[in-house]
Amino acid sequence: MKHLLEPDARALPDWLASHGLPRYRAAQIRRWVFAGRVRSFEEMSDLPKDLREKLAADFQLWTTRVALHTATDDGTEKLLLELADGQQIECVLLRDGPRRSICISTQVGCAMGCVFCASGLNGVARNLTAGEIVEQMLQLDRLLPVGERLSHIVVMGMGEPLANLDRLLIALGEASDPSGLGISPRRITISTVGLPEAINRLTELESRYNLAVSLHAPDDALRNELVKVSKNIPLADILRAADRYFEASGRRLTFEYVLLGGLNDHLDHARRLAELLRGRTALLNVIPYNPVAGLPYRTPSSSAQNRFLDVLRTAGINVFVRERKGDKINAACGQLRRSVEQAKQAASSESTATPGVVSIAPLA
Ligand code: SAH
């Protein structure tokens, strides 16, 4: 069966034509999916019944199943989605004032080897299809009440977006298309570990998405310890590619810096980071480490965080600290999937084990 959400401008019109049906139905079906928020073909109430049945016979609307749905009282909701092949990915809805932002995944696992991150601990299993990326958007969209719309997308879930760039761009095309989700590229941010060739491709494609680059260290030596993939990628190359993207797109860059106690949070790191970023039209997003069970890293105390931030602010760097929304539901990428996997393992090895995930109340 074909996946209806797999972006393919010809699939529906061709299918309709092959059944002797008018092509205008394609736009009608698309409206039901993106604006009508239907969950089934059956709900597309102004389509003839036999068309709905034929669609259901040949197309799958959803390929994922919600394995777990968690929520916190700050309005953050997280879905653990099971894909057709049994793999699991995560995506998140965040509410902030009028904003309705979602954070989506691009791969099952990750190959970049950031030592502190839960997503990549077991490497990468596969790239997501464009349809699976779109499906996350629509699953999250359906958590909103009537009258509310998704306003922002951050591609900061599991995986390295630029390692699955072709499919990501196809999916983001659906997000920004007025007949899709209609979210302006200015409200869509792609976060990358920093792959210069792929950033250059974005520049050449005249992409207008916001780019966030994960630095995590002010020099190559420390970065090589924290981000394994960076061994062959000097910071200078990453910054050059990011600068080119800024010049071509006019989109202000964001740099991300996960603050790990005792590792990259010395005042000297802050000074050298300020030097590295000086003169750039950029935001620095400092992210206090969100602890991952079983990993030895720690979050710096708030006074250590403040001292680090003061150095940067005094040096004139535009810095903000990411609010830790959804901590209780393992909101850092890969954490929910990992805790569920660990619970499964514990349950199969010890029949009396309590799965680690029961502290999270699954919703309906
Ligand atoms: N692969 C992309 C997206 C990763 S998720 C990238 O590297 O940018 C977005 C950000 O969250 C990245 O900067 C990532 O390093 C960071 N991150 C991952 N695990 C984290 C954790 N446990 N605590 C805080 N930030 C984390």
C-alpha cells in the first residue's frame, strides 16, 4: 500500500485518473489531511463513499502507531511513535505563550556520536522517509484543539537532519506549503552537528530555513572528545559553511552549546567561545545538560551556569538559555525511547522488574 503522507505531487492525481475519477479530488483529499485533521478516510465526509473505500484499500494514511503519549503540566506533550518496521522515534509538542512548536526526528538513532546524547548511544538504524517525517508533524498537529495551529518547527529530535537532507527538505516542503501546514520557513529551524558539505548544499539550494549549529566546545581538541564525528571536521570549516549560509539566506545563525559540568563549562571555555563567535550575527543557545540515565555527565550548578553566561554577555555575545521544558517526560532527544527500551530489557531479563517508564503516565 502507498503512504498517503509520502509527498509525491503525482501519486494521487495519477491514482484518481487511473480510476476514472476527477483530479480535483486530490486537492480536496489534501485539505482533509492538512486542514481537516482527519484520522481516517472515512471522515472525509464530502467524498463519495466508494471513493473513500477505494482510497482506504490502496493507501495507508498512517504508518505509525502511538506507542506512548506523555504530557506535563507545562503543556509539553511527547509521542513515542512505532514505525511500520517496529522501530521507535520521538516527537514533541511544546506550548509557549501563543507558540505551538514541534520538535521532530529525522533518523532512527544517530551516527554522530555526541557522547552525552541518548539518541546516538546505539548508533543509527535508518533514515526516516519523508512521509514518516510529515507524519510526526500531523500526529502532533492532531493534539491541538480546534482553532489552534502549529506555528514553529524545530528539527532537533532524534538523528542528524543533514545526514537525511533530501528527505527532510521534501518533508519541510509540505510543512511550509500553503496547502500543507503553511508554516513559514522563517519559523522552521534545522539543528545540525555541523556537516559543512551539507550546509553548503543548503546554501546552494537557497534554503530559507533557520540554521542552528551544535558547537559544544570552543576548540577542536575538546570538541573531538564530545562529538565523535567531528574528528575529521574542523570547527573552522563548520563556521565557514555557517557564515556562507548566513550571507546567502540572511537568516540569523544560532549556535548551540550543551553545558556539561566540569567538561566544557570553565570560564576559559566561555572566553574562548566568545572569541570564536565575536563579530557574527548570531544567537548562542546555551543548554544546561539534561541528564541521561547511565551516562556520567552532570548539569552544572546554577551559579556555575551564571558565571559562564556572564563572561559571554560581558563579551557582547547574544546568549539565551534554553528553558528545560518537559524534563519529566524525558524531553531531550532519544531519552524516552531509551527508557522504554531499557524497561523492556529489564522486564524480559527479570520478571519482577518494574519498567522505568511507569513513572510517566501514558495518556489515552
Ligand atoms: N543532530 C542535531 C540535533 C540534535 S538535538 C544536532 O546535533 O544539532 C538538539 C540539541 O540538543 C543538540 O545541540 C544536541 O547536542 C543537544 N542535546 C542532545 N542531548 C542532550 C542532553 N541530554 N541535554 C542537553 N542537550 C542535549
